[in-house]
Amino acid sequence: MTANGKIGKGAGHPADAVLVAELVGLLGDAENYIALSTDERLRYLERRAESLHRLVDALGDEASRYLASDAEDRAEQARNGAEVLAQECGAPRPVPTKWVRRR
């Protein structure tokens, strides 16, 4: 954070506004997480991991990178669990995404 409390090095940069909008969207989606479908939940977890990495990048706080990595682990575990459940129960497989782990 900059001295004036804004995100990133170029406080007020358009990318900061996009990141803030994404984070606000994630907070809104978190309120409805329980009502989301399996595919929507998986995408939410993936978006959360992506957004946390972007936040760490914007702040330059590499000491907090573990939080984003943990979110990636959770997203991957949830997707793997949904795949196994679909296989065992004959349910539809989760919709694939273009999400790629950062590490």
C-alpha cells in the first residue's frame, strides 16, 4: 500500500480499480457461496486464488504470497474432490476452466 492508503505503486492506476472491483465481487459472491452450484463454487475458489495473487503483486508483499498459494491449494483440492465425487456417483463432471496455478 502506498502512504495514502491506496493499492499498488501507482495509486489511482486503472488496474487498481479493476482489482478492487474484483475483490468486492468476490466478497459479494462469498455471501452466496452456499447457494452456488458446484461449478460456480469451483470457479469462485479459482477466482479467489487469482485475485489474491494479483493483490500480493500489487502490494509487493511477497511475505503474504503463502495466502494466495494456500487459496490455490484449496481450489485444486476442491476441483479434485468434485472430479472424484462425479466419478463415484455418476454425477456430471465439473466444467473445466482455463485456470492455471501460478507456482
